[in-house]
Amino acid sequence: MPTILLLLGSNLFMTVAWYGHLKYRSSDLWRVILISWLIALPEYCLQVPGNRLGYGKFSAYQLKILQEVITLCVFVGFAYFYLGESLRWNYILAFVCMVGAVVFAFWGKG
């Protein structure tokens, strides 16, 4: 559970760093890059320990697949609530496929 919480926290920071500037298209690119790097620093401070704690309990493949689904969950909320984008049926089906990938990745564990 600590691994999942750390990965969730890191993805919150990274999503803001990568996509938060899209609402501010008139801002200078160099400022956006600098601010994004400052936001990304806490992401690394959560991501690295999350992967260190999780490795051994999970394989590297499982950690990466888990990370991608967490990233998608965080991004869907961010795009919907912050960017105001609608969630279309094809995006939902793509999400279901990724959740299926997690199920398959963890199926044979143990």
C-alpha cells in the first residue's frame, strides 16, 4: 500500500507539471519549463522511494503497469476537472483495457 500511495502522490505532481500549463498558453515557454521542473522535483521525491519499496513485492513489469494505470486515473480527473475536457466513450473503453492489463500482469503472481 505505501508503494501505491507514493506512486499516486508522484503522479499528482507530474500531471500538474506536464499538463497544468496548458491553461496558460500565453505564458513564455521558458517560464513554463522552469515552473514545470520545480513542480516535478517533489514527483521524483515520491516516485523513487515508491519504486524502491515496491520492487521485490512487485516485479519491475508490475510496477510499470501499475504506474501507468495510476497515471491514467490521475490524468482523467485532471483533464475533466481542471482542463474541462469531456470524457468520451472511447476513452473509457481504453481505460478498461488498461485495467485489464493490470489484472493480467498480477494474475500469475505468487
